[in-house]
Amino acid sequence: MKVIITGSLGNISKPLTSDLVANGNEVIVISSNPARKQEIEDLGATPAIGDLHDVEFLKNTFAGADAVYTMVPPGNYFDQNLDLLAYYTGLGKNYATAIEAAGVKKVVNLSTIGGNLAEGNGILKGAHQVEEILNALPEEISITHMRPNSFYYNLLSYIPMIKSQGIIAANYGGKEVIPWVSPIDIASAVAAELTSTSTGRKARSVASEDLSGDETAKILGEAIGKPDLQWILVSDEDTLNALISIGMNPEIAAGLVEMYGALHSGLLAEDYYKNKPAEMGKVKMKDYAKEFAAAFNQ
């Protein structure tokens, strides 16, 4: 198969590319960074250097592809001028235009837990909008929306807090369960969907392990030599003020707080628990904790 991968060599796209190449597929990796060219080639894939905002580039790159993996690269949450929803919808429309123009028949789109929600999911509203944009494509185009849980590596953002305050504090977690996922497990699931012969439209949840905030803190704490590390549940207001104090775009900060609040209330994970995958991923929090500890000790 000829498969197009967006996301350069990020946390998901790199293991995804390796998986697809190892199984004999022709893989083209889109990256905006020319410095990635050699690394992409070293993986056995073909680099396509260009901008996702350039629709003509996307049309030309998608031409002749059997399948395309679409994802929206994370924006800079500290950019005071970033309209995150417009950023998502803009790229979603570019993908849709290029997919239809190039005649692509299979799309696997990286969405998110809570991607089913039009409201109440904070910054994840953009991912929902991308789902809607792609779903408006002609019915003969098969589409799978991947809805992974909270990424393990998002925990890295708590390292400064752990070092300065000795705790993890957020408006979710504590004794409540947090559905977690490893990018490696996401990559494996995406590869399976891209190479599947199935057709039609669906959403697929991807998960590695469900743990409470307390359980998460215990595992991470043991890995970094702080066995008494606690996950403290704090208010929305405290979380918002903390995010704004470190320079985050206030609108995006508010969206993050709403997203975390939806996890706290159960709204965000409601669809996940209704459609929980039959098999959880292979990478558990104890496995990830080694990577977290390495970052913590740098």
C-alpha cells in the first residue's frame, strides 16, 4: 500500500512509520522541517517537505495514495494570538479538500477522547470539528476517527510543579480514574486501521491503562525517588490562574480547564467507557515511568 503520514516524526508518526515500512508498505511522511529529511529516509520512508496550510502541496502529495493518516499538529498554547479552533478547522478543511481532489479512499484521522462532543470538551472542540469536516466527504471514502485517551507524555508538564512544590495539582485526578494511553499503542492501532480492508465510517477508542490520579502519582513518584508524591485535586479557578501565570494564552487556558473539568465530571470519558476497546494497549504506566524519570532527572 501507498500510505501518507502527517505529523512528521512525532510521538505517534515515527513508530507508525516504522511499523508500516517494516510490513512492506510504501510510506510518505509529510514534514515542514527540511532537517527531518534524512531521518525519514533512514526509516525507509520518503519525505515530503511542505506546509499543511498549502492545499496544493497536500493535493499533490496525496495523489495516488491508498490511505492517508491525518492529524493536527499541536499549536503553541503560549501564542497569545492563536485561535485554536480556527487553527483546527482550517487544517481540517485543507485535509478534506486534498483528500477529495486526490481521490483518496481511506482516511484514518487522529481525533481524541471526547471527540464525539460538540460542546463542553474545552480545547478538544477543534478535534470534533475536524471529525465533522471529514465526515462531510463523499460516502465512498472510508474514515476511521481514532479517539485516544490522555497521553502519558502530557504528564511531563507537571515536572516543574513536582520539583518546586513536591506535588501534582490539577482540577481532575486524585482518587478519580484517568484513562491513559501510550503513543506507541496509538501508532499500532492506527497502522491496523490504515492497512485494514474494512470500509465505511467509525470511531475507535485507544487505551493503555485506566488509573486514578493517586495511582498515577504513586507509580511516577517511585520512579523518580519520591514515593510519597501526591496528586492533589484543586479548583478550576486555581488551575486557570496557574496556567495564565506561566504565560499561557488565556482563552486556551480556559479551554484546558474546561477539558480537565469534563474529565472530572465524567463527561469526557463517557463515550470511551461505552465503547471501551476489547484489548488495552501493551505499554503501561510503569513502563512509561522510566521515560518520565529520565526527563525528570535531566
